[in-house]
Amino acid sequence: MQSQSTISDKMPSLPHNRSIEMEEPSKPARSIAGWRRLITSSGNPASLTHAALALGQKLHDPLSYAFLPLFDGLNRTLLLRCGVTLHTWRIHHMSINVYYKPGQIRQTPGMPILLLHGLSDNALTWFWQLLFLNNIGPVYALDLPGFGLSGYPPGRRYATLPEMCAVIATVLRDYIWQPALIVGSSLGGWLAIKLAWQMRELVRGIVLLNPGGAVLNGRSSWQPFVDALCAADLRTVRQIYRQLFAIVPPPIYLGQRSFQGRFRHDAVCRFIESLAAEDFLYPEDVRYVPVPASLIWGLNDTFLPEGVWEFYRDHLAYTRMLVLRGCGHLPQRERPWRVIRFVRTMAQELR
């Protein structure tokens, strides 16, 4: 957190030319919602969701445990076939996995894009953005320490928030070498704000997608979230699905054991336990963020604690905001093309 003494002399006022967009679900999305209501209506045992649950019970643990590794492996293979390269960098005694898509050839150098994922997730959440943001510049997507294919700090199976910030700062300083536009989802948005304060000379701007980290009323505001995530039984996993997505993709019901393992992993639960008061974001941290900031928010997000949306809506010094109805916690997955267009617009304004 930035102290009052640090920011008191040079606090920029809230910009007056802020742009706010409200986007309704597209007609296909509405038709999908209607289709989902039809197939999941009570008394319909042939519904796709019920069929997926029944199949999951029949095949039981083997398929359920293998679902996410198989899904991630398929996405990774597709990315590599589409020109994305995979790198492992040794940073602060940790192996950090990085996906890289070179920028399109042009006369002037493009603006680097750095994609940061959320808690319990990995860089593959940016599948479409990795492929289609390189007309702005080279695109980098990190697996944060302890997630995806990245390693842990020595002697531990989790990284603290300051350790994650230190890794990303090293990537910006020693590998990207020029100011980058940081796009962060959930935990990634939280980290983007921290980095904007720590090394603003290497952060050209930030785009936040349903970011976390708001202090609200202190740690107690986050305790129900922590308890649900770290003690998730299969029933809770299904509840988290409904909190994450506006429309739950029925196939993921086959992977409940995979998701349960991710939610209960040390990299998640021990990370949350390690958070100190100064790690959270306070109103002054977002009100006076020292770089251009934009916000994308899926209004159907009930994964984050109540009050986080209002915290960012009311305090963030955003220049542009996109509010997505019929979208949950992961706009990059539920509305990938709208996110891509928004980031392109932000990058154009920063040039």
C-alpha cells in the first residue's frame, strides 16, 4: 500500500474525460442463456448438465482428475502451433514459465503487452488474447509462481504477494526492457496496481479485469471467500462454478476433482494465509494510481466478496470502463473478442 506521505504531494485529480460503456449480452449469448434454461429445467433428466454430472459420476475420479491437465495440454499445443513459443526463465531461484507471441512486423516498435492471470488459474486463460493482441506489440503471458508450469520459491509450495511482484518486476526490467501495458485478471489486476506504484517507469498503463485485492472492511471481508475456496468439497466446487461464470460451460462439470485440487492447493490457500494488511489495496492506492488505468467488469461475478465492484467503480481513477452484463468473473474467457477490442483501444490511446 502507498502511504499518505508518499502520495500526498503529487496526487493527480480524477480525470474528467472518463469513458464508461455498458454492454448487454449479444443475441447469441441470450439465446444460449435461453437454451441453458431449457435444458436444465426441472424434471428433464436428459439435460446436458445432468448428463455431464451423471457421466462424471460413472467415470468417477480418473476422468475428473485428468480433465484440467488434458484441457490445458490441448490449449498449450494449439498455441504452439499458432506461433506462440514457450520459455522458462530462472528468476529469484524460481522457474517461471512464459508464453510469448512476437509482435507483427512493422516499421515502428510496438507496445509490449504483459498478461497476468488470477488465483487458481494460469496463463492459458489468455488463449485468445495471446493470439490476437500481437498487432499492438509482442505479447507475454506469465504463469505466476506456483501456478501453471512455474515453480515455487525454495523450501515452500507457495509465493507471497511481494514475491510475485518481484518476479514480474524482473520480467519487465530484464526481459521486456521497455514500458508495457499490463492486462491483469483478478489477482493479476491486483498485482498490476502494485507494480504501477513500484516501477511506474516500466508500466505504460493497466487494464484490470474484475480485479481483487480491495481491503473493504479488512481481512474479515475476505474470510468467507477464503473458507469456501480452501475447504471446497464437490458441492462447493459447483457453487464456485456458478459464481465464476454467468453461464457455466456444462463440460466443466466433468472436471470437478481437477478444480477442487486447484482451489485447495498450497499455492492458493497458503498464499491467502500469508497476506498482510499492507498487501491489500486501499482507496488511495487506486484513486491516485500513477499510470493510465482502465476497468472491465463482468456484472455477474459473485466469486469476489460483495463490495469489490463498488470499491473499484467508486475509487479507481479509470480513463475508460467497460461493464459487461451477462458476464462473470472471467471476461477474457466469456467475452474474449470484446476484451481484445477494449485492450486495442486502450493501447491506441496510449500511443
